[in-house]
Amino acid sequence: MSRRPVIAFAMPESVRQRVFSARTMTEYAGVGEVAGHLTEFDSASARRILGDVEVLITGWGAPRLDAALLDAAPRLEAVLHAAGTVKPYLDRAVLDRGVRVSSAAAANAVPVAEYAVAMIVLAGKRVLPIARRYRDLQEDFDIEAAFPGMGNYGQRIGIIGASKIGRIVIDMLKAYTFEVVVYDPYLSDAEAAALGVASVPLDELLRTSEVVSVHAPSLPSTRDLVDARGIGMMRRGATLINTARGELVDQEALTRRVVDGELFAILDVTVPWILEPDHPLYASEHALLTPHIAGSLGAELGRLSGSMLDELRRIARGEPLRHEIAPDLLAITA
């Protein structure tokens, strides 16, 4: 038998309007009793709302969820984060007190994986440098002579990180005739076999792959995961795609090989987030830079709010959450 939990939204109003359409807000109100919309937890009015809240729905820019929040919200049962990673907003104390936390990271993973797969295919066909060359020449030229080894048939694709995104990428790549290998220290051989890929050491992946796509979480242990030595191993003409975080790759070492014409780079993330105006990657025909467009934007935001609406319905029906974050996995989660 369903119940109607008391819910509140906690995020900047601009974010709520972006992620939650008027129709979606009506659907949320049909499942739970909406107590209010919060942008902070400290005012007297916010405390009055929190005193009744059983489910808190958060998003980008939400106030920090910590022990003080728990003291103000004694009835809080669950936090539903309608965005990707919840780590910047969540103190471990929330999980330790038994509050269930779910995030839309799996929903946010879909457009990132779609973008990565599209770029893998474009990289194999050398679309970006060929388009630039064609634009400059404005005449026919010997494409295969200019870009030897181009094409996607039978090429080895290296996936770094069997994360949510990495696994969706692997699944999507089954539609193509690729050889897919994966590096992930937490991936067992049995899990790799179930995914239909080979698990290989990082050095082998970098040395033998035509395209390398990075999907590992950003952790202290993964900083410069693809370091200067690893970048030096990559075969001439290979492509590195990064839709994860810029700090996972030694950007200076990568830039040197890209500018020298030895590697291609498709970077949706960099360090800093926006490179300085005169950075050499902007001008290189071997590089494509985008301002982190792989994640959910525009119409894709509806998938985030819809994912957490489904979780709210599960709470109302007394069912387990589909995307609950396990406390012991928080530290290694993206």
C-alpha cells in the first residue's frame, strides 16, 4: 500500500527550474506532499520545513548535507540527488545515520556514454582532422595517404574504468566490430568476461589501443592515471578521449604529443576547466575541445528528474531504491 511521504526540494531555484519541468513537478506532487523549496538550511523558515521532511530532493548547488541537517530533519529517511555525483554535497554522517541516498548518476551516464561512443567512431574515421584539411584545401586529396590506418573495422578500443559510464560505453560498442579491452583494478576476470571484454594492464591498453577513452572516477589515487610515461607509450596516430575529469590525464605530456602531430585528443574536460585563450590545443588540427557538453544538458535533464521520481515512487510503495549508494562504496564512487 502506497503512502505519501513529505518531500522538499533543496537546490538553487534556477537549477530546479532547469531540471524539473512544470509537468514533472506536478508528478512529484502526485506522489508526495511537497513541503517547500529550499536554497539553504539555516533560516528559521527552512528549519520549520525540514522538521517535517521525510525525503529531500537535491541537485547541483544544493546546500551541504551534514550532521547539522540531520539534527534539523529528524524524520529524514532518504535523499534523492537529481544530478550526477553526490559526493560534493554529502557528509558521510548522513549515510552513517541510516539515511538512504540515491543519485541520478546512472541517468547522467547515458549522454556521456553516447558522446564517447560517437567520438570513438569519429576518431576511427579521422573525421575531425580530415574536415579541417578539406576546409583548408577545398579540393580532393589522398585521404588514405594522409591518414594511414584510418577506419573502424577490427580496431582495438581501450576503456579506462569500468564505471557506470564505462559499462554503458562497452555495451554500446557491441554494435560495432571493435576489439574492446578494459583497465580497471576493481574489475574481476569473471566480470570482464560477462561484459564481453578482455581485462588488461594499463600499460598494455595504452600501448596497443587505437582509441583510448577515459571513464575512471576522480580520486586522489587516479590523479595523472594516464601519466607522461603512459602517454609516451601510446602508438603514433592513436586518439585519447577524456569525458571524465581533466586531472586524470597528464595534460602537458598529452599536449606535447598532440601538437607534434603524434596523437589525437578529444577532450571534453581539461585542467583548468576552461583553458587559457592561447593554449596550443585550440589551434591543433589533432585536437577537439568541448566545454564539458557530454553530461546531461537541455532535453537530457528530464532523464535526471525522471530517475529520481521513480525512486520517490519506490519509497512511497515501500520498495528498495534502484540506485542507492552503498556507504562502503562512497569513497571510490565518481
